[in-house]
Amino acid sequence: MQGLIQDGDGEEQVRLSENLEHAAGLQPRQVRVQIMAAGVCGSDLSCVHGKYYMPTPLVPGHEAAGVVAEVGEAVTYCSVGDHVVLSTFGNCGHCPTCEAGDPGNCGFGGLRYTHSEGDQDLWGFANLGAFSQETIVHENQAVPIPKEVPLSSAALIGCGVMTGTGAVFNRAKVATGDTCVVIGAGGVGLNVIQAARLSGASQIIAVDRAVSKEKMAMEFGATDFILADGEDFDSVAAVVELSQGGVDHSFEVVGSAALLAGCLPMTKAGGNICAVGVPDLTATVTYPFQALHQNKNLLGIRAGGGKPRRDFRLIADMYLKGKLKLDELVSHTTGLDGLQEAFNALKAGTEVRTVLLPNG
Ligand SMILES: [Zn+2]
Ligand SMILES: [Zn+2]
């Protein structure tokens, strides 16, 4: 099969292979999935740049949807022909943490080989290796959704949509009338915005460096847009002024330690500072002690604190009921050979999401 392989750190280290195979045969609780759509997320760029400290060679890609092609003999979560969104949590499914309903906190999943090329085993990013035509995953990672959701839109549920909406619904728990600021109005930020709107937030301030982000931010539910124009722009002062003293919830979505530190003084006493974006995993965040002291909550958030088997279906249902936008997040679709172009668009901030269609 076709798939992308990352041989080392750097965009030039990614190549298209025609000779990918599954690393091993189907185990009893595993599912073979034909990948129909895989979004190119900021984390893919970080992974390729080595900021996730993933071992290589690796098959990148972690935000995907597809069709179940084969199930192991003990699989009960899905059937052949089901449309599934793939979860990035390679969780074990049976430890106390998993049983308590917190799959994102499971410490037993581990990273495994998903594919191989000749004699060389290949790691799979998020145990998926989604930039390939097929992958084999544990049934925990294949969540069925209604077939009415287009797969190119459904792919985004697996990471960008879950990460953004989950930060609001599962972690910050934004309440009716609350005020929010969202730093970064890209693929994940737009989902923070629309989830805050669905939660009844009274003010949703979007902050971005690109003026082109304003239109979509407002369409997704932002009430205000601040253009962070130039390196010297004081976003903290602008947000404090516009919100008349600070917001109840601040969401840092860019993945910048400096921007996260800046969220503390934008947030009111007792409010939540939400670390949604992922900087280099070894980054250090520094802030003045007093900026956090007044009963503020600094929330670490991995993939929206999601419970995929509950939340993916909930998101699909909200989409089908017309409450949540998905199709608008897909800027364009292309083949596996379009990854570099997608990275360029991500870096330039010119589009929300490129979705790769590995099977055409
Ligand atoms: Zn577990
Ligand atoms: Zn992602």
C-alpha cells in the first residue's frame, strides 16, 4: 500500500512509499481500517520537526476517518463496513484509569509499530500512522459514527474538533454567560469558539495575527476579533480592556509558552487558563506568581480531555443536527503527495485544514 514515512526530523525527511505493509497480522481485538481521509494538523508539523520526540522511522498522521475493512474475532465495538473516526489514544482499555472512563490518562498504551517497509518496522504516530492507505488499530481507537457525516469532515473529529470542543465542554466547562478569549483562530481555535458559543458564552474574543482569520472566527461564534498586529502588540491590555477587566476562561491554542503565560493576567480571579495548544514538549512556561494566585486554575489539556467513544458520537450528532460546523473547517482535499503543500499552508496560516485522501 501507499503511505508516508518520516525517516528523521525535518520536513525533507518525509517521503512517499509504495511498499508499506502492516507491521503484524490482525489480533483478536484489533480492527483493520481503510483510511479515507486524514487531516494535516499542527501536531503533524511538530512531529515532523521532532518536537514530539517520536522515534523514527515513523508513519505520520493522527487525525483520520475511514471504513472498517476487517475485524478481529473478539471485536465488539464496530463491524465491517462501519464508518469510524480514529482516536489518538492508544489506551489499553482495561486498567483502572480506562475503567474509570479516562482513556486519555491511561499509562499502558505505549507506542507500537503500525507498519513496515521491507524488513524495517515503522512506528505509527499516535498508534495510527494515518498518512497511509490502511492501518490496524485496537478497537478502542475505532469509533463508529453515522454514515451521513462526510468522511473528509469526520476526520477532523479525531483531533482538531475534539481538542477544541473538549477544552470547553470537558475541561473549562464554560457556563451560560461566561466570557472567553481564544488565542489563535485556526483549526482548533475555531472549535473552541463554536463550543463556547454552544455553551452560551456571552463574550468570545478571538485573537489572531492574521486578519484573514476574522471572518471565520465571527462565523463560528466569536463576538469580537483582536488583530495581534506586530511583535510589540499588547494582547493582554487589549483583551483586558475589551472584556472590562478580564475573562472567565482563556484558551491558548497556538502552542506558545509565552502566549500561555500571557493568558494568566487576561483571566479574572477564579477563572480558568486553558493550555490547549502544544508547544515543544520540553518547553518551560514562566509567569509571575501573583498572576495565578487569585484562585485561578491553570489547566493542562490533552486532546480535549476526550472520551472518544462518547464524545466522537456526540460531536457527529451535533453536526447532523446543524449545531456544530465541520465541513467549513476543510479548506481543501488532496492526495498523500500533498503533505508539503499542506505544511506550507499551515505555516503561512492561510487555511484551516488540508485533508489528505489516501485512497483517492
Ligand atoms: Zn488503560
Ligand atoms: Zn492533531
